[in-house]
Amino acid sequence: MPEKEKEDRMYELLADLCKMLSNPKRLEIIENLSGEEKSVSELVSEVGIRQANLSQHLAELRKRGLVETRKEGAKVYYRIANPKIVQACDLVREVLLERLSEKENLIKG
């Protein structure tokens, strides 16, 4: 595959990932899973959405390779597939906080 095609494909994949992360509840799910794996019932109570909605979000995250599962009896546990995704979210959060701080300083000025 020519280099330009590889580059274009990478941009497509990155855009798809960004779309996946553009949902606030999915970001909250990722944050809740950043420290340890959790069961669906734990996530329902922590994220505060119905199990059906949570399951849809988890299915999308799993389909994109952002989370992995482990079954124990009837329970399904989810965990972050690659800790770099949490680091990326944290980095973007830091940038946003810096920008907010700069805007506040300009307003106080």
C-alpha cells in the first residue's frame, strides 16, 4: 500500500476513534474503568444510566477495541484494553483545563 494511502487510512481510523470518544457517557465509562475492571452492574450505578444504554455504549467501545471483557459466571467484567487511551483522554482534559484557565485570566484581566 502506498504511503499516502496508509496515511489516509490512519486519519480515517483516528476520526472514527474521535467520533467514538465524542460521547460524554463513553468518556465517563472510560474514566470509570481507568483504575480497575468493573462489572456491568457497578458501571450502571457509577455512570447513572440504564443497563440497556450502558450495554450499547460498551458494545461500541468493545467493537472499536477500547475495552475488553472477562466473564465470571453470569457476570461480565469490562476493562480498558490499552491504558494509552486513558492517557490520551487525560491529556486532552489537561489541554481543556489550561484553555479554561487562560480564558478566566483574560476575563479577570
